[in-house]
Amino acid sequence: MPNVRRPAPTSVPPGRVAPDSLKESHSTGQRVKVWHNPDLLSFSHALPDFTAGKSTPREFLEQCLDAIAARDKRVKAFVTLNLVGARKSADAATKRYESGKPLSPVDGCPIAVKDIIETADMPTGMNSSLFKGWRSKHDAACVFALRCSGAVIIGKTVTTEFAIGRSGPTTNPFDVKRTPGGSSSGSAAAVACGMVPVALGTQTIGSILRPASYCGTIGFKPTAGTLHMGGIHPISATCDHLGIIAGSLEDTWRVASQISLTLGSPGNQFLPGAVPPAPRKPRKLARLYTRGWLELDRETREIFNEVLAALEARGVKIESREHDPELAILEDELDGGVDDGLAIVAYEMKWPYGEYVARFGRQIGPRIRELVSRGYEMTQADYKRLLVNRRRIQSLVQKWSSSCDVFITLAASGPAKLGLSHTGSRTFPAYSSWLGFPAFTLPLMEVDGLPVGIQLLGAGGADAELCAIANWVMRELG
């Protein structure tokens, strides 16, 4: 793929996301340039052809494999592929559709899996020399749920070291000199290139929302604990999340819901239904002016303001700190506490990473060694204080959410940065990870020819309500 944006195609192949025109903000008279990537796939869009006998899951899979063959040498999204297993699964799904008996709403859907998530049929290397070639004897809970549902597991995607350390080789699909974001770098790049419609990712600080923003895809980080974490290599017991990166909101919800409804997650909510909640127009959105705004370039600020103006032109009230002093107080609380998230992660990383460092020393990257050292310097009282403060601010956000529908901000600090060694700032996505609250990245902005995502952040447990608003925003703006 060339590094410059390509024009939208005049026709849309089966399974592709149809292009949208640029939207106009009636309050400013200016056009909001909406990101468009004609390579994005949608399983949900292809599904009617399967049921009508016009196409098959095997044909859809071959479309994905053609994209991998054409683009992965350049983008380097995958570390492992199981082509034999994928074709066998797709053929089985094809027979089920031919007989009118698909297993589930994701039967035949090609899915890539981040390489810290265990798969019985492929190694799980975690971008670490310690686990090179290591193979689990079972699938992670999420992979098991998807296989039981007929999904086609294509391969494993690149991650940073243990999803928090050294970067992998993946490049940004739209400029090989730029980062794709981390740590779900391969998952986001694979979706952006049309290699798969959906990929599994994880987030402890910013690892779904940021790469989805940099690569122009949908990213969904559910409320903490909603999707089963069994079989996923741990970083932080209270900050780790399993989530979805996809080319369409329909596929995002379809796959998340299927994992949730198949296995559940002990003591947590279920995500209902195979299709996203119906679009719901928000009455009021609260714009968060947290400290990430200090990191932004002028063009990103201006385009985000145009997006807000376009929403206001459609009758949505945008609340901000200039008009509501209590929102300013909440933002100050968020900024004052968000660094606690990394401290919590450091404390909870003492196992297994403390053992890894003790046994293998500098085979473990410097960032992980630094975090482990920080964790050992903390006391139990320090850790307890961090958890108490987090619960307090969670309560403040939940209370404030009763007066607005959701919070709106950016998913990353502008377009993807040059260089591959650093995966970009985590400032914008860190709040939802630290709080454990649901968030979406929506690929609605184009800045200097590159994608930047809008972030919608909701109250804990309100994933379906957040998705309904995301659905409306995507329908209205792109």
C-alpha cells in the first residue's frame, strides 16, 4: 500500500465497508474531513451473502489470505499463521451455511489473535526470547469461545514484549516510518490492511484504543472483567482488559458479545445480542479537557473541534469545563489520579515479572525491569491507598455520568508518531484503563493524511448504552 491516501473506490466489493462522503458542520459551514479506508473488511456485511448462497466463508477467508500475502511482508502484522487450520474451519463453516445451520453469529468469521493470548494450535511467543516457540496445551477462554462458535482463527499478531515492553516489528499501514501503536500493534495493522475483519487485543494502559486510533479502526475496551481473561498472559490483575479491534462497529459488538455470552466472566455483566444496540442520539456529551490536550498539534485540535461542532449541529449538547465548574473539578481529579494507574500496574507486575527478572536478568527489556523495581519499592499501604483513591474517583465519574450520556475526547495524541521504537503517548486512553470503564475508538478524523480516533468513554457496566451512542455517532459522521 502506498503511503498516501487513496481515493475511495467507485464500487464496493462484498464485505467492504462502504465509503461515506465528507460531513459538513452546519454551525461553522466547514467540512469535517472524515477518515476513510477502503480496505476495511466487515464480516457482518458479507454475512447475508453466506446465508443467500452467493458467497461462502471459504471465499471470504481467501480474500483475507490474499491481503496477507500482498501486504504482510511490508506491514509485519503476523508472527504465526495456521493456513491449514483456517481453511479447514472455513470449509466446515461453508457446509453449515449450505445446510442452513450456522453455529452462531460469528460462524465463519476470520479472526486474528494477539500473541499474548494462548492458542493450542500455534505458539504464543509474547515477543520474548523466554517464550520463543512456546506452545500452550489449551486455548485461552476467548479463543475457545470463538472456536466453539465456528470462528476461523487465522493466526497470531505481533505484540510488544509481554504487551508492555519492547516494541515489535509491525509498521503503520499508512506510513512504514511511523508506529502502529502498541501493544496490540499487529492486531490493529492487520485489520487496517483488510487482512482480517476482526482481531483480539488487550489493554492495560492504552493498547487497544491507541493502535486503533493510529490505524483507523474501531477499538472497543469493555468494562474491566466483562470478557474472560483466562489464558491471557497477565500484566496487572486489576487493569488488564480483553477487547476487540475491527473494521466495523457491527463486527466489534458481534465478536465481543459472542465471547461474553458463550463463557461470561465470573461476577460480571453479559454483552447482549449479535447486533449492536440500536443507534441512540445522546442528549449531552461531556468534553474532557484532560492534560493530553497539551500534547496536541494545532490541526488535530481544530479538526476535533469541527467534529464537536458537527455533533452540536445535530442537536447534541456539548458540555465543557468553561460552562460547568463541576466538570472542571472532575477533570482535575482525573488528572491528579491517572498516574496511579501505572503505579498499580507496577505493584501488580511483581508476579510473574519479578521472577522473570530474577531468573533471566537482561533478557527482560528495560521498561519491564524498571516497572518491577518500582513495584518492589512500594508498600502494601501504598498499594491500598491507590486502590482507595481509584474507587473514590470511579464513584465521582459514575455520579457525573448521571447528568450526561458519555464523555468525549480523543483516543490518542494526534496521528501516529515517526519511529518504531516508541509506540506513542498513552495519556488519552489511560483514564479508561485505570478506572476500568468502557471506551470506544471511532475512526472519524483525518489529520495530515493519517487517521485519528475519537474516544467515547462511558460509566462502568454501561457498555451497551455506550455502544448505542457510538453507533449513532458513526451513522451520523462516518
